[in-house]
Amino acid sequence: MKRTDWKPRSGTLQKTFGPSSSSRQKSHESLDDYRYENENDLMTNQSLPVDDLNRPVPPYNYNPSAWSQRIPICLLAFVAAGISTHLSLYQWGLIDTVWDPVFGEDSDKVLKSAAAKKMYAILGIHDAALGVLAYLGDAVLGFAGSPRRWQYRPWLVILFGIDVIPLGIVSVVLVVLQATIVGYWCFLCLITASISLILVYWAWDEVRASLTYLSIVWQQTKSKRTLWRAFWGHRDEAMDHAAETLLSRALGV
């Protein structure tokens, strides 16, 4: 019997033994895309080295979120909270006198003045007790977050600023009231007011850094969703680019 040569039809071996070269190329491209996306996710979610976390944030030549900047704020806030606790105990009637080495009994007249009583009637809490809560809030919010929280936790920095800055304004108002309405001076009240102003001065640079970062995010993306996510500390390529834009600015800009 004569033997005939057998030839496979076109595509038979490809179907039997595996995909064609074009199919394999597409698979490799898909795999490369998958690897790139995952590497991108890892890049944007991983923690930065300490040196990067502490990079100076223009227009300052230092990092306003660094521990060296925030710990003094927290310690001073605790001091103010302790002083306010002493004043609050007097206003609540739990101690008989308030310590004042300069103005003596004038402090009693300030803390028991008609203005102080009116404020208590409006707020339902003595102004000194309100100061205790505010200063403790400053300390707690000051300790929270990493040295790059101006980017990673803008909401926390802004909340910190909302707690610190209005407190400084209220302190100035109370000092003005002492001079114009009450007519007496309270030594410890002046101390806490001075501390409040110092806290405002020390805290403003970090608040400014976060607000500038969010402003750059908006300028570069024009996306409300991206801005909202940046406010809550999310990260992606656009947000990291905005942060790098800020960090790359010349000092003093």
C-alpha cells in the first residue's frame, strides 16, 4: 500500500501545542501591565524613608510637621492646660483663692466678674474650663500623625489649626475685656493668653503647608474628588506629584 505524506492543516499545531506568537506577546504585555500597576500601587502606598519624611517644606527651610516642631507646642499646651485647671477650680468654687503674685486679689475680681458670669450663662461652662479642654485638644492633636502629616493627614493638621488659632483669638479678646470692661488684671490669665498666641505662631506654618499642598492638588487636577481624597490623606500619583511640586519649590516662594 502506497504511503501518502501527511501534512497538518494550518493552525492545527498551534491549537494543539499552545498559543501563537502574537497571543504570547499579548499575554506578556498584559502581564507587564499588571506588574506595572501593582508596582505603582506599592510605590504610592509604601512608607517613605525618614529623610524624605523630614524634607523641608518651602517656603520654610524646615519641616513644620517634624517632631522637633510639634513637641514644644504639645508641652506648652499641657502647661496652659494646667494653669487653666487651677483657674477653673476657682471658678467652680472648689478652691478658695487663685494664685497671683503680681495683681493679688484682682484675679478674683476678673474670674468672678459680670463678664465671666455672662459668658458662663451663654456657654454653660466657665471660660477657664473651656480653656482646659482646648489646650488638651491642642496637645493631643499635636502628638497625632507622622512627620509628613501635612500631606498624609491634612484634615488632622487643619483640625489642629481650628483648635489652636481661634483659641488665640479668644484669649486676646479676654485680655481686651480685662482692660476695658472689668478694669482689673489676672496674672495667670495673661500667661495663658500669651501661650495661646505663641501656639498660634508655632502652629501656623504647618497649617499653611497643608493648605498649600491641597491648593496645588486642585490647581493640577481640577478634580473635586481628588481634592477631597487628598484632604483625607489618600495617596495616588497625582497627589504625590503635587507634594513633590511643593517640596521642589525654591525657598522663600
